[in-house]
Amino acid sequence: MQGVVVLGSTGSIGRSTLEVLRRQREHFRVVALTGGKNTDLLRSQADEFAAGYVAVVGEPTAGTTMPQGPSCLVEAATLPEADIVVNAVVGAAGLDATLAALRAGKRVALANKESLVLGGELIRQAAREGGGELIPVDSEHSAVLQCLAGREEGLARLIITASGGPFREWPAERVASATVQEALRHPTWKMGNKVTVDSATLANKALELIEAHFLFDLGYDALEVVVHPQSVIHAFVEFCDGSVIAQLGFPSMELPILYALTYPGRLPDHGIRRFDPVSAGPFTFEPVRTDLFRAFSLGVGAGRAGGTAPAVFNGANEVAVAAFLAGEIAFGQIPDLIERALEEHQVQPARDLETVREADRWARALVRERVG
């Protein structure tokens, strides 16, 4: 029986992970949980799964005896009894735990795409040095991994899909003044607020392309995004002979989570909606409207620039999205703030963690100043 750590257990991916683990108690046991402000839910989860280590990450919480603080992520991720670390933390805060777990030889089931965006080369180095293993949880990258199983030779191109979010058919002037409630009204997926806004700007697809670059060692010319409003086909994998394989499934994070836990094998699971071609179709596809989704183009450009540019893109985006959710800026200002940060940043090689962190801090400070 393998020991599982869930970082961010009270968030959307964390809760979905625990749904999977409830059905797979014969194969996995929860050894640690970390959560944010929802300490009541965290305590309930800890009681149900008898987790030996439970911690609150973020702002100190009065009246709790649980360990507190960002360092708890690394402590949980490196526990000796942990075999698999599900990193479901949102944002740059998940990077240190990813690095620590890989250096400790753990399997990291990675839902924290920002880890690879900030420190892709550093993460690959940590996995090589410590013997850890990185398995993606994002539905698109899980789809690629499933299509590649036993077929790694001859990979030529990846096409990942995007739902297009709630604004794909809106005129640009209306999108610029979209409300928080409108941005959080995702048509196919249920996610946390930050990720949902990223889906509305398509910044998440830029982050996913950067992630795919590091996961599958492909250049950006071999990585594409296509809008697929039904969110049933998650990725296409093209091989050097022109053959294309796709992975399908109704929108649910539980299947890619289970696959990340069991890869390269599979376990029977009856908690996920079974696929039915009749009820799933028809499928449609559209190009990304780069005039509407400027954050997407900015993120892809940052990925191509490399070095510290992706860290600046991610840091600027995180602060801009938080400001939008707080009602401090309009939706249309999110890409404006990202663009300003990228224009003013002098890109450096991402040779060490401190360089990456400094770029992240610089971008966040710049955007906070612009917002203020």
C-alpha cells in the first residue's frame, strides 16, 4: 500500500484527489494533508483519512494546534512514509515542495503547473539528482501521457485543447468589462477561482504549453492549442509518420488524478462517468482568438523567450488575477499588466532558484505598484 501526501487538500484538485482515494483504500493510504484557510474542512479530512501529518499553509490561523506556515509543504512532501506527493497547491507557492519531493525520490503527481513554468530546468535537474518522478495531473498532459504509453519514439507534435472559457463568442469590448461573476461561470469545468479566471483569459493554456515543453521535451513550434468547446477530447498526439492519437473522456479531474497515482498501470474505478459517444457528440474545433485572448499570446511569447520570462509572466498574472477577483481592476487590465511586466523585464538565464524567485518577486511588486 502506497503512502500519499495531498498538498492543497481543501482546494478543488485536492478534494477530487480524496474522492479517488476513498474508492481506492485497498491500494493507497493518506499520510499527510495540507490546506489553506478552510481549517474545518481540513480537520474533517484528517479525521476521515487518519492522516498522521496535517498542516495549515498560508496566513497563521488562531486557535489551531496544527503546524502552520509555508515550510509545512516541504515537510509534508518529504515524509519518509510518503511514496506519492499530489501537489495541488495553486501558484508559485508549490515550487519548493515539488523540488524537495523530487530530490527525496518521490513520485510527484503535479497539478501545480506553475512549478514547471517557474523552474522547469531546475525541476528536471532535481528529478535526475534525487531519482524522483514527475507525473502530470492536468487533464491535457495526462491525455498526452496516456497516448504516448509505449509509443515514445517518433513524437512530432502535441495539440492540447481549450474549452474557450465563457467569453469565446463575446466581442472584445464586452470581454474587457466582464464581471467577476461572469468570468467564474466556466461552461464545462468546476475549478477554483484563480484557475477559472485563467481559463477565461486563456492564460492557463499558455501555462500548459510551457509545462508541456518541459514535460515532453518539445520545442514551441511543435506545441499547439485548439479550442474544443465540448471539453471531451483533451489532447492529440501526432507522430513522425503523420498518425494521430487522441484521448477522450467527459470533463472530470478524477481520471487524470487516478492515472497519475497508478502510472504506468491502471486500476478499476467505478466513480467516473463512462464514455458514451452518442451523448458526447458532436465535436467542434476552433482556432484560438489571439485578438481576444492576449494573455495567451503573452504567455506563449514568454515561454519562447525562456529564462526568467515565464516566471515574470506567471507572477504578473497571479497578482493581476488576485486584483481582479478583489474588484481592484477590470478584466481587460489583466493582460495589460502582464504585458507591462514582460516589456520592462530584462530576461536572464534561469540558472538557479534564487534567480527565478527574484524574477517572480520583481514581477509581483511591479504589478502591485501598478494596481495601487
